[in-house]
Amino acid sequence: MKRNTMLVLLALPAGVATWSGWVGLGEKTGFGMVTPLPGIADGFQINTAITLPIGVETYAAYALGAWLKTGSRVSEITRTFAKWSAVGSLALGMLGQIAFHLLEISARAKAPDWITAAVSVLPVLVLGMGAALGHLLTCDAAKAPELPAERASDLHAVATTNPRRKPPARAARPPKRTAVKRTVAGIDDLMPIGRSIAADLEDRGLSLTRDRLLKAVRDTGRSMSSDRASALLARLKSEANPSPAEAVPKQRQAA
């Protein structure tokens, strides 16, 4: 509410000054009382000088709003046209005020011909610029459904250029599971009896299994767990079937 109040306070004196300046300049350049409806309402008359402040200053505000518009689709062509036409309208407004005040302090009832010619074409110029800007804004509004992909690219550009914007956190990857080799102590001490049991089973035509190895060791009066029996069995089988890297040195030694 306070912001709107401030805008009104700023607009009132500016509006009064520009209105009086344009109307005064219009009267010095041939604008005046006319009957817009002859034969229909001969008594109705209007001062055409009011068309200058309404047209020029209103269009300047309209174009300025289109130039600075955010949150909706405004193409680059529309924004560029609105920018330069707004700057041009504001410049014309300033020149009009300068011309009126110079003529007023010089006590001149009529403006020079070149000023009259320039002021007389302003309503037509404003009409053309207003129609063009309105057409561009209408075309942009009709293309609004095509906007999502462009908005996504714009957001991406803002995210990459804004140093305060943090990138989205990546989901933490679960730690990789590494195979843990279980070692059983005391296997070296059991290797001699294990070799003996393996040879005995081989002579009897029996295969070497963990249960047979475990029973044979326990029959000797030694205590052994299932884990130690599995580890001892693996060592015995590795000796019986050495890997290729281990087998080559043994073949060389035999040669």
C-alpha cells in the first residue's frame, strides 16, 4: 500500500506538468477546439490539444512496462521494440516540454513551422507504435504454451551463473562391500596330520571331504571346529591341485 501511495505522489505533479505543457504546446501548433460529430452533435466540442499528453506519455508508460515486464513470456523482438520506443517517447516528451517553456518565456503565440510539423505527426506516430507493440504482445501471449522448455533453459542459465546457488546434493553411494578373507589360526600345525589322513583316504578309495577330515582328526584325540576343518581341507586341496603359477617352478625343480 505504501508503494502505491508513493507512486501516486510521484505521478500527480509529473502528470500536471506534462499535461499543461503538452496542451499549451498543442495550442501553439494548431491544436484547438473541434466538433468531432458535425451534423450529429454540433454542440459537442473537444480540445484536440489533450491528445498529445494522453498519447505520448501514456504510450511511454505502456512501452516502459512491456520492456521491464517479468514473469511472463515477452520475446526478444518485443522487448527490444518496447525498449527503444519507450526511450523515444520519453525523449519526445522532454523535447515537447522544452519547446513549450521556451515559447512561453519568449511570449510567442505560435510555434515555428518545424515545431508545428513535428508536433502534428505525434498522434499518428503514437498510434502506429501502440498498435505494433500491442500486436507483438498478443503474439507472445499466444505462444505461451511453448514456454516450459525455454523456462527450463533460463533456470539452468540462472543456476549456473548464480554463485550463491548450491548444486543439488548427490545421493550418497553405499559403500562397496569387500570380501573379507577369514583366516583360521593353527592350520600349519595340523597340516602333517591332514596329509596323513588324506593319503589314508586315498588308499582306501575314498574322497577327501570336510566331514571325513573332521572325524579323522577328532579320532586322534584332537579337538577341531568346523571352520578349522574347512580351512585345513582348502589347504590340502590347494597342495593337491596347485595353481599354474605354482606348478611351473615345481616342474622345473623336477627337471
